[in-house]
Amino acid sequence: MKEIEIRTEYIALGQFLKLADCISTGGQAKFFLQETAIHINGEADNRRGRKLYVGDKVEVEGCGTFVVAAGK
């Protein structure tokens, strides 16, 4: 499981996917989310604007499992 650090209160799922290197540009998020299974804290969710907070666990099919961590 890989930690992705954020320095804000939350991060949108679309931005998170870019930070996690699952996509290379934010413009790819819409299509990526339509075609890829994503689970947040064990529940399926593919909303680009879904807010992720520190401690959330994100599983991305074909990309890996990540946890949102507080940046220093």
C-alpha cells in the first residue's frame, strides 16, 4: 500500500488519481473513472469530485492500493 500525501483538508478523486500516477493528466480522469473499478474504504465510487480525506483507503483496479496521508 502506497501513501499519497496531501497538504489540504481533502483532495478530489480526479486530482488524487493524478498524484498516484494512475493517470498523467486531469483530463483523463473522466474516461479513466468510467472504465476502471475504484473502491474507497471498501465501497465502489467513481465520482471525479469525490472528496478524499486523510486516512481514506483507495483501491484502483490495475494501479494499486493507496492511503491518503497528511503531508508535512
